Amino acid sequence: MRALCWNGVNDLRVETVPDPAVVNPGDVVLRVGLSTTCGSDLHFIDGYIPSMREGDVIGHEFMGTVEAVGPAVRSVQVGQRVVVPSFVSCGQCWHCGRHEYSLCDNTNPHWEIQEPLLGHPTAGIYGYTHAFGGYAGSHAQYIRVPHADVGCFAVPDGVSDEDALFLSDAGPTGFMGADFCDIQPGDIVAVWGCGGVGLMALQSARVLGAERVIGIDRIPERLAMARDVVGAETIDYTDVDSVVDALRETTGGRGPDACIDAVGMEAHGTGMAYAYDRAKQALHLHTDRGEALREAIVACRKGGVVSVLGVYGLMDKFPLGVMMNKGLTVRTAQQHGQHYLPRLLELAQQGRFHSRFLATHRMPLEEAARGYDLFKHKHDGCVRAVFVP
């Protein structure tokens, strides 16, 4: 089959690789219908997250049709349209029992890479480095899905392939970020980053009852999408002297009740702090440009919530004292997609949760390297590139 492979830093190529097959009784093989780029992919494409190997098939956000099933699979059948969360979860361990699916104890065969760094290994992820299991990714014609009874969700009638696609990762990640905010009537929620996850977080905060949502970015097309599609207020951080001051002014001096970081380790910014981060990252003295997260912590009202969705490694100048003195609650996780997908599919079927608008570019899988270039450099208004195998 054909698949998009990582062959080194910023070196992606579509190549011929072996077809997947059912290996364990609980596996299914999907014929991939659609897959899409994700901002977290850029971290290993750019070389900031290690443990990639030449020839690895990448991609973790996808939907498709069941092509083959193992003998133990009960929840799906051949020919069924399904969407799959990006994390591989067993459904049986202590963490899965608590619906903390991205913390699964049993699905990362390369736990020894993570344990010295994190203290405990997390679940595996499709197409996302060997530290996260080394699973083959979704930018391919076919993909093996382990623990299919836990990971495959039937797409109901009335939900398009495009809407189902983004419920694999961007939708549940953004919804989880808003859910972490414990939104109350009248709350104001600010979201740093208006890419796919940020836009889903803005929409989710609305669904969960926020009175006002504010998106922060610098890309005109993304800010327009936040305003025109999601109904958010927006701040172009290149047009203000201080995002913190702008948020303080628009919230009557109090600050947002909750702040969501949907940016992560490759944040852009202005001023000396950003220049400092760029220099240290370039010299491999730390992995993270933390401009967005620092701003979110400083901007949040006293006693508020900071929800962190961005992927991070090692950050310098982390404002722990600000968090402690302001009494902030910080919640963060990789997405627990299996927990949120049933609700999101229901909302999508009711027309209350939309995500197909993220698909600004659609192209054959053979053009996937070009799609990532458009996505990475935000050319031609690209929010997400969608690949059709």
C-alpha cells in the first residue's frame, strides 16, 4: 500500500509499505477514508520530539471503513464506517476504568523510553514516535486498529466523513479542554491558538455554556474562522501591545475565568521573551517556546482555570509562582477521546457541533508531503489539509 513516511527532520515522502493485517483477536483493519494533518505532528517533523525512525508511517487523525475484523471483535463489522481516537487504549486497565484513556497502562510497548522521562508511560498513539508505541499511522491506504471494541466508533447517519474525521482528535481534544474549565453561566473563556484544536475548544466552550469566548492568534484566515464560523471575539496579538492588557480591558479588569492553551511548544510571539525562547530552542537548550502558556497563566483571573492542550517537553522560565499566588487550577492531558466521542457524535448528528469547516484543503494521499508544507507554513489559508487515500 501507499503511505506517508518520515525519513528525517522535515523529510516526508509517500512510499510503498507492507499492508497491515489482523495480528491479535481484537484487531480490525480499516480502509482509511480520510486522514488529516495535526499541529502536534510538526513537533517530531521539526525534530523537537525524538524517537522517530526512518520509514515510520505518520498520522493519527482518521476515519474509514472496516475491511477485516479479528475473531474477538464484537462492536463493529466489515463495511461499517467508523472514527478512531488517536490514542490506543485497552479499556481494561485502572486508568481506562476511570475514562483516562490516554493514560492506558497496556498499549505502549516501548514503555522503557517514556518511563525515565515521565515517571510512568502513557498510552500508545498512532503514527507518533516510538516513545508512544511506534504504531503505524493513518496517512495510508489501510491501518491496523488494536482493541477495536474500545477504539472504533460507528459513524451515525447524517454525520459526513469530514465531520467524523475531526472527531478523531481535534474535536475531542478541544472539547476536553473546555470541559476541564468547569464552565459556569456567565463565564468568559479565552483560547490561545485558532488552529483546528483551538477552534474546536472555542466551539466547545460555547456548547458547554460560556457567555463569551475569545480567540487569540495572528493568522487572518484563522481569526476570521473563529469570528464567522464559531462566533468568537478575537484578538490579533500582533495588533496589540499586550494580550494580557487587552484581555484585562475586555473583561472589566478581572481577566478570563478560564484560559485554554491550544498552541504548545512551537508558539509564536513578539518581544524579548519570544526571542529568548527561539534562541534556546535553536541551540537545543530547551524544547519549548512557551509564550502562549505563560500569557495564559498571567492573563487568567485569580482563582481561575488554565487548561493546557498544547504538547510540551521542557520549558524554561515557567511562571509557577504566578499560578500559586493567584490560586489557579491547572488541568492538562492528552485527549481521552473514547470518553468524549459518543457525546460528540450525538452533538454532530443533532447539528450542534460542526467540524468539517476545518478542512480547508483536500488532496490525494500522494500529495501529502505538499499538504504538510502548506499546513506547517500556513500558506493559502490552510487550517487543515485532508488526505484521500
